[in-house]
Amino acid sequence: MLGILTDRTYRHLFLAQLVALIGTGLLTVALGLLAFELAGNEAGQVLGIALAIKMVAYIAIAPVVGAFSSRLPRKTFLVALDIVRAGVALFLPFVTEVWQIYGLIFVLQSASAAFTPTFQASIPDILPDEEDYTKALSLSRLAYDMESLTSPLIAAAFLTVISFNGLFAGTAIGFVGSAILVLRSGLAIGRAAKFHSGGVWARTSHGMVMYLKTPRLVGLLAVTLSAAAAGSMVTVNTVVIIREELALSQAAYAITLGAYGLGSMLIALSVSSILRKLTDRTALLAASAFLTGLLAALAALTLLMGIQWPIILGGWFCLGAAYSLCVTPAGRLLRRSSHADNRTTIFAAQFALSHACWLIAYPLAGWLGASLGQSAAFAGLCALSLAGLVIAARVWPRRDVTQIVHAHPDLPADHPHIRDGHQPDEPVHTFVIDDIHTQWPKPT
């Protein structure tokens, strides 16, 4: 897996992702402490609103960026976004009102909503071989898992010698480091070859339309709903289960989250070999089914036996493993369903739509846990995960081919696409939804 780091451009971009993630982890810790300083016992509400602002920014901004980023030099655009994020981090220690936190978080997360899909869409161009790209997806998943485990430890070490405001400086350093690494990488500066015409709404919705007309991507989105159902249970209710229901220590809370991260990391290391044996559809549907079954089992066990830490630890480990298999291969499907010139648009659509799934799952997990108890939360999120599984199985064709026979009776014989893509000895070519192929062919 580490062999792909010999590619200089990818190595620089991976390191950029890594240092930016560490900076983001420090920001998470520092933001919680800042909220407590400003709002006291209402800090949880402040953080909840900040999280909602993050989701809204991701859902609203990513499609707009996907529509217009093709007119911008990619490397310059990414560097500029890192500088914006660093600047916001440096402003945060000086806020004196809660509303200022909300405004700065919206700017920072809007920049992240622009940065992440543009960054992700660059990797397939750098690593055109699917095996190499799959390894890159696994490394990216590992980076996210390692960040969730190490950032709190790094923050704790810093807090022994500096105040929490100093963590914001660490966040800024992370983003500046990311900008420098992107700048020094061999990432192409040039613009994409094409730009979708039309008004602002047509350009903004173009990626969503292409995404939702591609059956395998609708299946991916449904699997993402299952992943969000399981992930939101962990994110929202772990602290309640460990600290309130079981009255365990902060260390137990960290260990429980670590079990989830460990399961995710182990599968991320194995994704490349798994996808050599299974199709993407089979692997993702199996992961979604496993998540659904786990949530059902945890609902039954906690109802019959009460909440017990060993059950939660084992359940979180298994949830992390299945979650990782649900989300890691997504980039392969996005690459397979796009051209180089519309790839950022497709990645932006996935970014926005996947976070819409989380926007459904987060409040559902919190409301069910607080109102009806954790067994009900497991059961409700199991139902949400089951809905994702059923939709994915129905809309994602069993025979998911990329080379599809189709015709263009509306195009003249001398059209470039007819000349280049439909030669008599090559009647088919890789099919993706674009300006020429506006509808997915019906199965024959």
C-alpha cells in the first residue's frame, strides 16, 4: 500500500491531507473549550449549532463550487482555500461572542466544502491505475482514523504547556503546511477542459443531476445513508452511554471510540484485497447489510440485558469495520462515473449529498437516545440503515457494466462524439452521464 507514496505528487498531497487533518483535530478540541468559556453549561448547544452550520455549509457550498471550480486553476484554488482556513483559525482566539463563532465556523467550513471535493477529484488524475487508486482511498481512510485517535492526544499534550487558544495556532499551522505541500506538489495548474453552460442554477445543479441519473451512484448514496445511521449512533451517543448510562471515566470514553476507530482501520488496510475478490456492489451491499444487522443486534441485546460495556466495545469495533467498507470504495465509483473534466462536479455532489444523509441521521440519533433510550436509538437507526440497504439493492444493477451499447440518433454523423466514440469496429465506449449522454440506458 505504501508503494504509491513513491509518486511525488501523490505523496505531497497525502501529506497535505494528513497535516490538515491534524490541524482540524486540534480545532475540534479548541472549539469545545472556547464554547465552554463563552457559554458555560450551554456549550453543548453552541457546539450542536456549530455542527449544524457545518452540515449546511457542506450541503449548500459544495455543489456551487463544483459548478464553477473548473474555471479556476486547481492548485491555486486549493492553496487559497487553505490560507482562508488558516486565517479563520487565527481569528477564533479573539472572539468574544457566540455569534462570532458561528460566523467564523461558516466561513471555515465553506472553505472546507470547496477544498475537499476538489482535492479528492485530483487523486484519480494522479493515480490512473485503479489498484493504485484503491490503495490511495485506503490510505485516506487510515488518515481519518488516525486523526481521530491521535489529535486528542496531541491536544492534551499541548494543553499541559499552553492555553487552549494556542491550539488554534496549531490549526493554522496545519492548514499553512497543507498549502505549502500542495504548492510544492506536481499537481497540474491548468483548468479543466470544459465548463457547463447555462445560468447559475443550471451550473450548480448540473453535478447533482448527473449523480442522481447514474444508478450506481444512487446506490452508493443509499449505502451512505446506512453508514450515516451507524456513524451517527457512535458520534452522538457514545458519550451519553459511557459517561451517563454506565458512569465510566473519560478514559473509558476514549477507549470506546478507539474500538470503533480500530475496526475502521483494520478494514481500511484490507479494502484493496477485498475489492480484488468482490465487486464494489457486492462489497458495499454486504457492508450495509452488516451495519443493519449489527444495529438490530445491539438494539435487542441492550433491551434484554441492559447496556454493558463489553457489548458496546464489541459492537463499536464491528460498526467501525463495516462503516469503513461502506465509505472507502466510494471514490472508485465516482471515478468510474465521470470524465476528467466533470470529476470535481461529481465529487462535489457526493460530498453534499452524503452530508445530507448525516444531517438526517445526527438529529435522529440524538432525539431517539434522549427521548426513548439507547435501545430505541439502535432500533430507529437500524430502520434507517435498512432503508438505505433496500434502496441500494433495488436501484444498483446487479450487472453494473461501464461499456454500454447506445445510439445517438439526434447527433449529426460528423459530430466529434460520433466520429471519436462510435467507430464501426467499436460500437460502445465507457458510458457516463454528461452533456451528450443525458439519460442512463434501460437494461437490455
